[in-house]
Amino acid sequence: MRSPKDFFRPLAVGAPEPLRQIPFRPSRMIHFFDPGNEKMAAKVPDMAGKADVLLGNLEDAIQADRKEAARNGLVRIAREVDFGDTQLWTRVNSLDSPWVLDDLLTLVTAIGDKLDVIMVPKVEGPEDIHYVDRLLAQLEARAGLTEPLLVHAILETASGVANVEEIALASPRMQGISLGPADLAASRRMKTTRVGGGHPGYLVRTDPVGDSIEDGRTTYQQDLWHYTVARMVDACVAAGILPYYGPFGDIRDVVACEDQFRNAYLLGCVGAWSLHPKQIEIARRVFSPEASEVVWARRVIEAMGDGTGAVMLDGKMQDDATVKQCQVIVALADDLAA
Ligand code: GLV
Ligand code: MG
């Protein structure tokens, strides 16, 4: 058993055990807002209760000369708004920027008791998390905070992906990791200018049917993010933290957004970012198990009795492993209903 003091100490890289299970709080959508934008800020009280998580964004999409306004806006909003069950997160600037020190200093001292999670962008390796961990410990002590702030890393550099397992294990403060497809695409030199989603050029083609190579061919677009999401999910689950898909930039394309979110859900992610109210509803639907799936899962669990052995249900074989699959669905449905 680790003592509370250990909480503040970065763990050895590669610590073998899942370190902690994050207590369940719905986080199907992390809804971004610009705290320095008065129109957006005015909508925050109404959004509290509608989104599982509201995130005051200080990093990309906030112009350099508006960083301070965004930071101060977040302090004001956090003090004034009653967030109820909605979590309040922030995304601070990256560790190589001139703003992050002031972000952390101001936010932890002024509203550290109101913030649930601090999202750190462009994390390259565990050393970035260790740095934040130590700094937060100092600032929390200075502010007299009793609850440690949690940290969420964005996976959006090639080095970050190469080190994702160590990042996930880097501190007991780690709450989760999100895929950041835009920065990651740039870092990897991928040739897409889209924020998440697929690309019409990334496809598989079936064999020709007739004599000509043009005959009867079908093409299927593939998921550009499959490998990274799957690797991130494994790293997060092994560390006992939560995986998320990040942003989907084409707000009009609700169909492709839903597809991207659902792929992430099926691969194990618990939520995604939302950049527009439309995407809040998509995420809520996609990251909650479907009613028919829950009914089926409960039937399997019941039919399997003590959970061992094998039974046939509607022509489908069930055994010890399928019970576990069904328990995942039922546990999520119960947690969300609680
Ligand atoms: C998010 O920050 C991204 O770069 O996709
Ligand atoms: Mg980014």
C-alpha cells in the first residue's frame, strides 16, 4: 500500500502493477471553451450539467496575445460558476512555451480547489509528467490544497507515442491520456491536413473481379488512428488510467465524427473531446452502451450463473471470457446510471 506521501513522488518507469483505478466519474465528452471569449464564457453556466467535463482551454486556438485574458477568464469562471456534477478541467500551454509557468502558478493558487484535472499538451516522455508532478506538489503545498490535482496527457508527438507506456505510469496523478491527431499528424510528417478522422487517400482496394484491373473493385477507407488508439488504450489500461479520443475538426460532418468516436469507443476509449455542442450529443450517445447491448450482456451474465463453464445463447457460445466482456458493458451502464 502506498502512503499519501508517495503520491507526490514520481514512480519508477516501468512499475509493473496497475497503480490505481480512477474512481468513476462520467467523462464521455470533454467540452472545450475559450475562457477569454466573453460570448463563450457567458454560455458556461448553461453548459454545466450538459457536458460531463468542461475544459477551459489556454493552449492552441488561443492567440498569443490573448493567453492572459484566457487564464484570467478561467479564474473568474471557476470562482463564479456552480459546476454541479460537471468536472472542470483546463488545458495549459505546453511545457516548452513561455506561458505554462504562469498558467500553473495562477491556476493552482487561485482555483486549485475548483479544478479536477490539468491537461498537459505535447507530452514527449515521463520526464514531462515528473516535472509537472513536482511543480504541482509545490504549488499545492503553497496554496494549502488537500486534494492532489490530477494530470491528463495529450499524446500528440511521435516521441510521446514511442513513450506512451512510461507516460501512463509516470505519476499517480495520471488520470488519462487523449490522442491529439492534429499535432501528432504534423509531428509524424503524416500528409493529412484534417483534425482527426480518415482520409480519402488512405484506403484498401479489393482484387479485380474480371479481366481488367478496373473491373468490380471496391475501395474501403481505413482508420488512420487505429494503431495509436489501440496502443494508447493498452498503455492506459495497464496503468489503471483512462484513454480518450481527442478532437474531430470538421464540425459539419457529424457522420464521420460519430464514426471516429465509435471506433474509439469500441477499442476501449471512455470519451472524446467536443468542440461544438453538436459533438456533445454525439459523444453522449456513442460513449454510453446501447440499451439492447446492455440487455444482451445481462442475459449472458445471468445464463452463465457462477461465470464458469460454457452455455449456448441464441446459437452463440458463451464462456468465462464472454462473461467478462459482458461485465464491462454492464458496469459502464450501471456507472452511468448511478
Ligand atoms: C489536439 O490538440 C490535436 O493536436 O489534435
Ligand atoms: Mg494539439
